[in-house]
Amino acid sequence: MRLLPNQEAESLRERFVDFIPLLERPRSRVKIEQFDDLLPFVTGIYLAIGRTSFFELLGLENHGLRFIASNGTPTNHELAVISTSSTWYLETIHFIINVDATLNVGKRHLVNTRLVGRIKQFFEACYPRLVEISKLFVERDTSGPGEDPLPDVLGLRRLNRNNVPFRRFPNDESALIGLFGSTVSALETEVASIYGLFARARYDGKFRWVSEQPGSEADLLPLEFKVNLDDLLREFDSATHDKEFRDLRLIIVWDRRLTEAQWNVKGISEARRTHLEGIGVPTDLVEYVLEDAYGNYCPLICVADLLGGITAAAEDDLDEFIREMG
């Protein structure tokens, strides 16, 4: 990552220090061996991620430039994504890949069309990792189009844990998603492999308990994020939300307290632990289940509890909050 010269460069470098471990963890890396045929052509990749309204600080006035260049000459080959992940984050990402390749007579397209296809596949593979980074440090951006906000890390209570870049409790689902990702990284472990996060789909995302690549979308399981568990339970009963408890295979919350009748949060019994471990659930991290009145249950992760296992870098409010939850 290289910052263009500007008066904010020093402060921006300090801000990025917390994210170096995220970039180095194995799950953040693209399986580069799958692109051995592409790498000899690549002479450089220029990457910038940030709020659309702040791009001018780096001298980048356009929002989200993503294209192929040939020996320094921009082409008409733009880079997009066709996955089901939210494409709103494209606005926050500049990605220019420069290759040593021949342009056609019009000097706007590469002669090697197969190379173009491979570059687009490479960007598609990089995109989920770029989105993870964007969610972790880009705050709410009201200058861009649409209603899909970036994480707002401005909460009311202090959070200061080692190797976790968030400094406030989450107050929306986007912030919770970013905090969950950074918490798992700080713990140097894996809970699940998340393959998609959606802003307007029926459920918030899809995942697998195991790390192997899915054979098809049918191998992916639905998951839900909620700051407060009570909010999810109310959605189960609401006619405006087409959500069913029996569909979910993982629930991730910040506050596991509930007031809704007929529901319980319980520690995992030995019988359930044996069953869950049999399907790959890491019960050393997934310590709870949400149970309905009929005894049906779903694994539940409380991010506040996970953070409680990380040493506080300075005084914060987390331990008190966990005690309040009980």
C-alpha cells in the first residue's frame, strides 16, 4: 500500500497500522497459485480503499476507478463483479492493474482476450477480501448513492482491545460485521467461512462451517447478524420480515440478552456439543445456542463475549457490559 504525498499521509499511515495483521492472515489472501498464468504479465497493481467523499485527499477525484492498463495506458476494460456480494462497496475501491500486453490498433483494448478474462477473474477473487477491509475501517458515507451504509463505528461506549481497530460499541449491523471480522482475526482463529453478505436479501449472509470451497450454492448455510438479539426475535414474528428461525444455522449478535417470551439463550449441553462438533461447529468459540419453545436450537455467537477474551489495551467499558449481560 502506498500513500500519495499529501498533508494527511502521516495520520493515514498511523490509521492503517491496525490493519496490517488483517492483510497478512491466511484467510485474507487470494489463492494466488490459481493465477500462475496471469502473474508474469502483471507489472503493478494500484489500490486505494476509502470513503468516497475522502478520495480527494489522495488526489483521486473519481469514485471507484477499476480498470486494466497496458504499460501505463488505460484501456476500456473495466473491472466489475458478478458475485452475489453487495456491489455498493465498489464505490469505495480503486483498483488499477497494469499489465505488459499489446493493445489493438485503436489502443483501447488488449489483443489477448483470454488475458482480459483472467484479469477479471482475478479481481472477482480479490473483491470479497477488499470488501472485508473496506467494512473494517470505512465509516458511514452519506455522499454516495443508495441506502446501503458503510459501518458506523461511532457508538456511545468505549472499546479498547489489543489488535482490534474498533473503539466504540457497534450500533448497527454493518459495524457488528466489521467488529466480528477483526475480533476473529485478533483471536487468530476461524469460526466459519463466510462467502457472502447481503444488504437486502432475506438473510444477512451465507457461510460454511468447514474451510473447503463449496461445490455449489446449495452447500452454503444462512446466517444472521443483529446488534440486539431481541430485534431478531421480533423479526421472526413480523409480517414485514420473511425470516424463519428453522432456516438459520448461525446467529451472530452483540447483545445476547432477550425479553421475548418462549425463547432462551443456553450454554451448549454435552449432547448438543457432540452433535455440533460432528458437523464442524467450533464449540470452543460457539458457546451458546438460541432455543425456541419446542426445543429447536441454533448456534449463537456473542461478539462481546469473544472480545472479553482479548486483553484490554486501556480502560474500556466492555467488561462491565459483559457483566450486565450475565
